[in-house]
Amino acid sequence: MNVFMLYLVLLKASITSFSGLAAIPIIREALVIQAHVLSDAQLNEAVVISRSTPGPVAIYLVSIGYFVSGVGGAIAGWLAMITPALLVIPLIHFAGKKAENPKVREVIKSIMIASAAMLFLDAIPLAQNAIVDVLTACIALGSFILLIFDLIEVHWLMLAGVFLTLGQYYFLYSTALASS
């Protein structure tokens, strides 16, 4: 896939999902399922990289671009990430007080609900790729429950997942050394 086409795909995903994680279903459909230039594992990796670094949520577009087309793809991903922000400034100025209109608010709520549904449905194949053993299944289930009831911040869950996984590998490695 050439860099310009990659930019257009990522821009479409970025604009139609307001640059957040809701772009994942669109990207998965275009780059994983249709074009076969990205794998689910790479998509997962891009999201993990972006969620574990400071900065904008949509920074995963840069990683996806890099996975697909190297440095040129990373630049295309970065441009696709910032273009909506550059377009929304004049749009907000133009829209002005129309956002206070109840009909406009209902449209925005509908878009948010549809976006959340798309993200949830696309999380299933990504989870199938990421959940590989009992520990990762427990981490996923525990995280889901804690997040649904808003009992913990996401960064603490990520840190706990890292320590649990490292602990599992340390335990398996030390047991393997002790038995040999």
C-alpha cells in the first residue's frame, strides 16, 4: 500500500471516529481484513504502545503507519492524526452556538453510541489475539469488571498487568531452571 493511500485510510478512520480508539474498527477492516497489510497482533501492539506512552490517544496511528510502510507510513499516520484537529478549529468557530441546540446534542450522542458499539464489537477479535493463557484471561476479566464499576484507573490496571505477566514468566523461568 502506498503512503498516500495509507494516509487516506488513516485520515478516514481518524475523522469519522474523532481521533480516538473508536478508529480501530475502521482501521482493522481496511488494513487487516481487506488489504492484509497489518495483522491483528500489530494492531494490538500499536494500541498498547500508544496507551503506555504519554500523549494523544490516537498516537497509535503513527505506529500503524510505521508497521505498514516504515518511516513514510509513520509520517502519514502522524498527519492523519493531526489533520482532524486542524480542521476542527475553523469548524468550531463556524458552528458557534449551534452545539447547544437539543437536536445537535442528540446527533452527537447517537454518534458516540454508534462509535462505542463499533469499538466493542471490534474488541472481540483483538481480545482473542491477546488472551493466550489463564493469566491473560484473568487479567482481561478482572480489568473488565474493575473498569465497568469504575473502581480503578486504567494506568494502574496496565501496571498490574505488566507485573503479573512478568511475575508469571519469572516463576515459569525459575521453575524450569530448578527442574533442570
